Amino acid sequence: MFSDHEWDSSVSDKQENRFQDFLGRNEDKKICIIEIGAGTGIPSIRYKSEHIFEYYENIDLIRINLNEPDGPEGCYSIQDSALSALSKLFDS
């Protein structure tokens, strides 16, 4: 994907199209993005989560990251390990 001039994007293009279709079909429903361990070193997924969170009205974003939990205003930022944070979320 990075400087790979022979990258065949056909699979990822199909996935992106299905994902966009999902968002379009569900834009009137409440959606929660749970982002786990996505850091700023390669922030692709962080950018994607933030874009969706800011663009759509019915989206919650939960960012779980031990070292880089900060997110946009209104995001639920949890500074914890994935296992610990998920255990707390789903045990309550």
C-alpha cells in the first residue's frame, strides 16, 4: 500500500464500496465506532473514524488507546489496554 506500485486495489475498493453502502443505508440509525489501538504513527483508521464521526449525526466514537487516546470533541476517549477497556465496557 505504501510505495507499492503493483498494489491491486480491487479487493480494498470493493470493501470501501460496501462500507460506504452500509453507511448510506444506516445514516438514520445510531452507529457506534469502537476504535482500538489505532495510533498516530499510521493514522489512517483514526482519520476515517474522525471523518465519519464528524460527518454523520448519529455516530458515537469510542477511542481505546493506551498511549494516544485523545480524539475530537464529543468522542469517548479511553486510556487503557484493549482487553481491560472492553471488559469494563461490556461488564457494565
